[in-house]
Amino acid sequence: MTPATASSNNWSVLERKLGTFNRLMTTKAAIGQTPKDLIWTLNKAKLYRYVPVVPAEARHRVPLLLVFALMNRPTIMDLRRGHSFVEYMVGRGYDVYLLDWGVPGPEDKDLKFDDYVLDYMPRAIRKMKSVSGSSEFSMLGWCIGAILTTIYAAMRPNDGLRNLLLLTAPLDFSNPEKLTFARWTDEKCFDVDKVLATFGNMPGEMIDYGAKALKPVENYVTNFCKLWDNLDDPRAIEAWHAMNTWVTDIFPMAGGAYRQLIVDFYRNNRLMKGELKIRGELVHLNRLRANLFNVIAEADHITPPCQSEAILSKVGSTDTEIYRVRGGHIGIMAGSSAHKQTWPHIDRWLGARSD
Amino acid sequence: MTAEHVDAGPQVDPFEAFRGMRDKYLESMSKVMIDAVNTEEYAQATGAMLNNYLTLSAPFREALDKAMLMALEQFSLPSRQQVIALAERFTNLEMRLDDIDAKLDCILESRSASQPSAAGVSPGGAGHSSISEAKPLHQGNSRKGQRPK
């Protein structure tokens, strides 16, 4: 190869890489593709039922309801075909339902945890029971979804909740020195009322910045360097594209719920202290009696393990298990090794308690 | 004439030589930055910046809101507050429909229970909800400010 040809070859490689990079940065991957039916709506919230692929007689009797956080799309649970937690669970014979909170508008700025837990969740669960024909059900809450499901389980212990799975649950805020978010949102630095008086809802861009600023170099530089290094690997770029599509799909969080998250949880740790009131009623964690599976991500920088560990000593459940996974807040469920490290253990625990 | 080989040859990444150095630099920078954002000083600085932005931009936002409100009135268009009020009423209607749905489930359940021949078969597969589950959910649980006037 002459020097001229080699030089030309280098430029064509660079051009191809730039083309791929540009495509990945400017297009959306198809995520959330597992077939599902819409069975209930209220305001922006939607309840979906995933189309079963296992015959009814071979399916687990107890349906599973997935509840994700309020400030990101729940499509992370169904990221891409062949690598989707939902697809995996449907294939393992679960009747899977997903509660999608939707995108709050200006009219939803006063929505609080009270509304999500006492208005939306009971209605969605009633519909799920009606459609599934089961009076018992399991719930999986992830991130803020774990706060919501824990509060619900404690406030409605006789509603048929048999199994509660918590993933990276930010429930204990008693160690603010270990929580960067707690430092940033301390009342000395952050005027939550002023922010919400200005914007109504908490802008998605600010939430996104907060999450990314915890590891600024990784999120703003290394992420793209790694992408560049792997541009010749179709599997790697497919995974990156899907994750980037999910990460960049940001939207606001209802103002009332955000204020509660900061004031009641980050600043005052009211749930663990037994001081949290939901519509005037104290939330007693010892009333939570469902079987409990608590998944903790050991390298979680958003919800450090110390936030999820104490719950087991507070609840009234007799069947409890902690499962620790090497990985981060999202990686344990959507990362490349989730299908080996996390999903089979959830299936093992839940399958034994779903018939 | 010499035949020139036009095979692809090894693909050379122009950045290959810098990769190791780059990764080491980013790794060390990452640790420095994580420590930096985790300090009280960073929290106070970002808090102060946000606070200043909100304070300084408030008069402009208020002026814009007033101008927009006047313009919408001139064009006989609804204001943001009016659209919000309408959306809240829609949500309230949806809740009432959901309550009716729950009551209907309850009635169908009672009927199927009183008619043994039709036991276990209820329209929409709705025959399994207990009466306590199917009671209207809005009583005592309603969102403040969402009741119809």
C-alpha cells in the first residue's frame, strides 16, 4: 500500500466513524418494543399489560406490576429486543403490567406522592386485578418507584400485595454526608420553593444535570470517548444508542412531588423516622408485610447502598432477602450483564412466590 | 507496470496513539471532579448561581407573562391558567369515570355471585375484584382543588 493509499484509507475510516457518530447522536433508537396493550389511563398515567407469550396454564398465577421513577421513562425496563427485562419476565411466564406515570404538564405541578400513592396506584392496581383475575399481585419499584411502592405497601397492607421487589431504593437519608444530592439540596444552598415558584414543575434539564454532575467526566467526556472507541462494534453501538435514547428523553417532575422528595426525604428522612404523613396519615413501615426482595447496586452513585439497607429492619415482613449486585443505578437492570447478574435472581425469588 | 494492491490493509485510527494517555488522564480527572462536586463549596456555588439566575430573571418573566396574558385576551384566546383549570376538570372527570368503572365491576361481581350458572364468567374478565376493592376511590382521597365547582 502506498503512502497515498494509506492516507486515503485513514480518511475514509475517519469519515465512516464520524458518519456513525453523527447518526447515533442525532437519531433515536427503537426502545420499549415488547408488545403491550393499554388497559387503563388517568390524567397522564397509563397502565399497560404486556402480551403474554407463555400459555395461560404455564404462567405464574400472581401478576407483576412494574413501577418506575417519576422523572424518566419506564422504557428502561424494556430497552431493546433481546436485552429487555420486560421481555425476559414475560418469557419466564409472568403476567407483566407497567405503570407509566407519563409527562407532567403545568396543570400537574401540585401532584404529590399522596396523589400518586392514594389516587393513581390503587386505581391502576384495581384495574390490573380485574384484568388478571388475581386478587394477589407483586410489585417491583425502582428508584423513586421504590419509594412509591414502599409507601403503598405500608399504607395498604391488606390490598393483596404478596411480593414487593425494591431496586436501588432511596429510602434512608440518615447519612447526608454520604449523599451528594443531600449536600446540593440542603436548605443552606438550595431554595426549592423559589425554583418551583418559578418553574411550577422541576425542569427535566435540571434533574438531568444533577444526575450527570455526580460524575461529570464520565457523563460528559468518557461516555463519548468510549463510544468513539467502539464505533466498529455493531453490538456496542446498538447498546449505546438505546441507552442514549433513554437518557436524553428527559422531562419534568411534578413540583409537589419534587418538594416532598427534597423536604420530607432528603432533608428530614421522615419515612424512616416514622414521621411521613401521606394525606394526613402517618406511614408506618412495620405495617408492610409483603415478602420483600431488596436489590442493591454496590456501585450506585445516585442511590448509595446505605440508602437501601435499613428498610429491612423497619418492615413487618417475615420473608425478606437482600441481593447485592456489582453495578450502578441503571446498569444492574439495563447493563450488558444484567441478564446474567440480576434478572435470573429476580426470577428465582419471585417465581417461588408467584403461584 | 507495477500492480498496485488496493486491499484495505490495517485500519488505522488516528487517535490510537493517544488512547492510553487519554484514558489515564480522564480517570484521574474523574476522581478530581467527583471530589470537587462533592464539596460544600460546590454546593454553595451552584446554589448561589441558581438563586441569582432566578432573582435576576424574575422581573423579565413577570413582564413577559403580563404581556402574553394581554395578547391572548386581545386575540380571545384562553390563558395558561384557564387551560390548566380545564385540564384539572378533565382529570376529575376521568376519576369519576374510573369510579363508575369500579362500581360496574362491583355490580357484575354481585350478579355473577347471585347467579351460580354464570359463575366465573363476567364481562371483561372483571369478576374477580372484591367489593372492597371496587368501591369508589375518590371518597376521602380526592385531590384538593379538583372537585367540580
